[in-house]
Amino acid sequence: MSEEKKFESLADDALASVAGGVTAELKAAYACIRGDYGNGQERVIALRRAGFDPNLVQGLVNSLLAGYDKVAIDVMNGKYGNGIERQLNLQKAGYDANAVQTLVNHIMWN
């Protein structure tokens, strides 16, 4: 199973017990990972304005990113290269390069 499929499977597992609106919340979680809703309080406000429960969406984000912890550490250790090479290597391995970079940045700067 590719890493992308594993990622999707993790998302499905995380959502299995959530009733109603699963597709919309999952899309919002992926959008949060991309940075579409901002961070911190800005994200909470934006999610509420869009009709989402910020705690539910953040829980999904956390579940989705849990599978990316190891690859983020591998990225920091240089196992995927740098710049465009890193992006291509991550994509080839089935990862969302932007989501991985977001997690790396979070680990490095928080």
C-alpha cells in the first residue's frame, strides 16, 4: 500500500466514529494542513465562520498528521534531499510535500 493510501486510510479510520458531515470536515482538515484557514485563533474563527466545529477539525488534522511524524523527522535528517528534489522525492513516495513541510516547520519553530 502506498504512503498516500495509508494516509487516506488513517483519515478514514479517524473518521469512522464521526457522525455526519464527514466529507466536509475531512476536506476542511486537509485545507487546514495546507494553511487555507490560517493558524491559532485565526483558524478557529475561520472554521466557525465556515460552519465547522474547530475542535473536530483540529482533531482530524492531528490524526492525519500523526502518520507524517516519521517522514518529517526523515526530512529534517536530509533523507529526501532539499528544495525541488525533496518535493519530488516526497511526492514519488506518496506524501503531500506541502503537508510534510508544514509539519517540519512546526517541529523546527515551535
